[in-house]
Amino acid sequence: MSESSVCRTRSRRLGPVLALAAWTGLAGGGALAAPVVLPTTGDQLVGTVRAALEQRDLAAFEELVNWDGASKMRRRVVSYQLRYGFGRPIRSISLEPFPVEEVEAMEAQGRFRANMPISEQVRVVFDEPDNQYGKPPTAVFLVGREGEAYRIALVVPTQRPRGD
């Protein structure tokens, strides 16, 4: 029996909460892996993003991202965007306030919404030659809080696309 079919069989028996833990793998000896601790301070968030980029740790990013409302295609696109920054030299990473009016303007159009309240953004500036506009390559992650923890927010469609 393949690993994926074993996980699907376990998933049916364990229920929705434990199914995710079973799908992501078991720790040694059959015990469930330790839960991921999300960052609660700005310094922890910046450190988590830096470590995930430098160590090419997609799993850390996947835990940090709030996937609510994301289609399969959106998950693939976001995962690709996260991996695009892996291993690139980093000039700086900063946590900055995010202008609320930008989210309000986007949501007013009615096609897209943030999947959680956005309060800040993490700006990663890569230590590479400037682009054609004279600006350094940069990645920006929208950030909000879920309880006490920081999460990366996504912009998702207000209606689910057909066939997804």
C-alpha cells in the first residue's frame, strides 16, 4: 500500500483534526509531530520568514500562511511564489504598517477580499542587482494576526471559481 493511500485510510478514521497531522507525516515511533508554534512578535515573524527563505523551508511557510478561501490553483501559485525566494541573498527584511485603505479599495471592487484582517506587511529586499526600474528585487507578504499569532494573509476571490 502506498504512503498516500495509508494516509487517506488513516484520515478517514482519525477525523478532520488528526487527518492533517497524519497526512503531513508521523514523527519517529508513530507519535504525532509536534505542533508548529507561530510567531507572536514582529522579531519572531521576521526571523521565521528569514529562516524559511534561507533554509528553503516550504513547510514553515505553509504553516505560516492562512490558506482559508484559497483554491487549489491559488495554493500552487502561492507555493511557487514562496519557493521563488528560496536561497536568494537577503539584503533586509522588515515588518511595516500596511495602509488599510489599500485593502478597503480592493474589497470595494467586490471581486477579491483578504482572508483575514491585514495590519502589516513583511518586506524582503533581496541583495541582487536592481530591476529595470532601478529598484532592488523585493517580495512583500501581507500580514495579520490570528489570536496572538502572526499569519501571512492571502487575497482570495469573493466567489469560488468554477471547476475548483
